[in-house]
Amino acid sequence: MLKLMIVDDEAVIRMGMRYSIPWEELGIQVAAEACNGLDACDKAIRIQPDIVLTDIKMPIMDGISFIRHVKDRLPYTHFVLLSGYS
């Protein structure tokens, strides 16, 4: 089963992503959530997710900085960037 990590500063968005998609039926386990890029760094290194869904604009550390910070340590992780901005 693939491991998924959801990173977004808005709890309602994280919950929506977690519960509106039947992840288990797709062979994916939601292994972790984080509310900003800094929080996500430690969790991602620890759980080694296969897929990360991350917001771009977040406080403390944005999604792009988060990816730059961990991509060398997570070479097989796929990152999907989400944005509500035009």
C-alpha cells in the first residue's frame, strides 16, 4: 500500500482531502498530515511517503521550500502542489 502525506495550513482542506477521496480503495494509506512545511519536513523524513499533496502558500515554510528541503532525502517521493491562487 502506498503512503500519502497531506500538507496544508487549513484544517478543513486537510480533512476534505483525507475524507472525500476513497484512498484505501485506491491502495493508498493516509500516513500523515502537517499544517506547514516545517512540520512536514520532520514527518516526511520519518515516514518516507510515496506521495505528498502540499499547498504552496503556508505560514512558517511554504510548500516549495518544503519540497526543496526534503527532495534529496526523499528521491522516490512524488510531490503534488496545490494552490487556490491564480
